[in-house]
Amino acid sequence: SKTNEARMTLRIGWFTTGRGPGSRGLFESIQRQIIQGTLEAHIEFVFSNRERGESSVTDKLFDVIESHNIPLITLSSDRIYRSIRGSTNQKRLEYDSIVMDDLSKFTPQICLLAGYMLIVGPAMSDYYTMINLHPSIPGGPSGTWQQVIWETIRTKPDKTGAMIHIVTNDLDKGPPISYFSFPIDQGPLRDSWNEIKNIPLEHLISNHGQSLSIFQRLRYEEYRRESLLIAETIRSITTGEISLKYMEHLKNNVLSPKPLCLNTTIEASIKLTSG
């Protein structure tokens, strides 16, 4: 049975562009749990498509990674894309093949994309089992977290959240393995919705942008659950509740996904830390 399977130390490859403080926060939170021994995992390497000197925010993340003695592999997609002739698609394939060469000495069991802003080509997603943190629930909007929040404000669904899905050639649409959700009008969110009643979205975007209270609140509720989603998903993989074989089957369309809802565990953790 699943519970009797020997727990394993999961080897993870971590992919990130490191655009903002959020990416660093996610990395630090997972690495902290690994060090404390509450997550049976090991980050084998971190890969970034930026190099030192491209962004001070990314450089800070690189400092953190190196302070943990984790191998950091960087390859500037900006620089490489500029040096390759051809279509965006050709550039992507060429770039990915260089990356795969650079990573050939590592043997991650899964690769986690956390704020990795490039589209992964088929060769790379076929070779690795890659999972991606996507800031909406299964069946929800695709796009960046900013786009998803604006879409949530526009369409006002009952709930929002985030998922981890397997990376396939179908952007943001690979089979989900886990997710969390929360009602969009709970607690303090309700007041923020009331503030924008009957105001057209275009007006909110042009006059307030991301400083809008409802935008900030949705982002806060989402972000504070994201590292818990990653941690609980990794934990479910190490215990065999989400098996590597099952993920392989999903990737090859042999099975249809039955994503694990992690609301109970995540909400309990949030109560614990905020209570």
C-alpha cells in the first residue's frame, strides 16, 4: 500500500527566472523545510535563465542559493536568443538543448518550475518530469499571476487559487496533480470587493493598477498559500500519495488527472502560523 512504500529523498531540479521577491521567498521557504528535516527532499541544482548582472533582484536570489551550497546553473535566454537566427520556436529549441547539456550531470526525479518565465520546448519536457506552479485552479485562467488576478477581478468566480501541473506542450494546460482554492469573498476580501462595486475594470486598471486593494488582497491570499502548496505536493510525492509513475502516466495521457485538493492541510498550516 501507499503508506508502506519506503519514503525517499526526492531529488529536485529547481527552475526559476527569479524576476521578483516572490521567487526568492518560495525557494527559501522550501529550502528551510528541507534543512529542518520536515521535507524529505534535496534540491540538486537551481537553474535560471538569467545571469548575474541582469537584475539586482535575481542576483539576490543567486546569493541565497550559493549560501546554501546548491549548484547554480545560469544561462541568459536574452543573450542566447539574440545570438540565434530563426523563429522564436527555433530559438527556444536551441536554447533548451544548451540547457540540457549544462544540466546533463544531474539526475533530478522531478523539475519544479517556480516563476520560470520561459516556455519549455518538447525535448526538455519529454526528457524531464517537469511540474509547474500555476497561479489558478484547474480549469482557471492561464497567464502570469498578474493576468490571472485581473481575470479573477473581471469574471468574479466563486473561488480562486493555484495548482501544480505537469508541463506538456500545452501551455499552462498540462494535467494538474495538486491544487488549493479559497473563496474570493472571504473575510477582508469582501470589503475590497465592495470598494470597486460598479466601477469598470478598465478604469480600475488605468487609475489604480496593482495598488488596487482587491488586487493586493487576492495576491496576498494566493501567495501565502503557494509555498505550502509546493511543500505539500513534494511531501505527497515523497510519501507515494502522488507517485512518480502516476505522473509519468499523466504526462503520456495514459490516465486522466485526479488532482489532490490540499485545502485542509494548507488552511490548517495558515491557522497555525497566523493564530
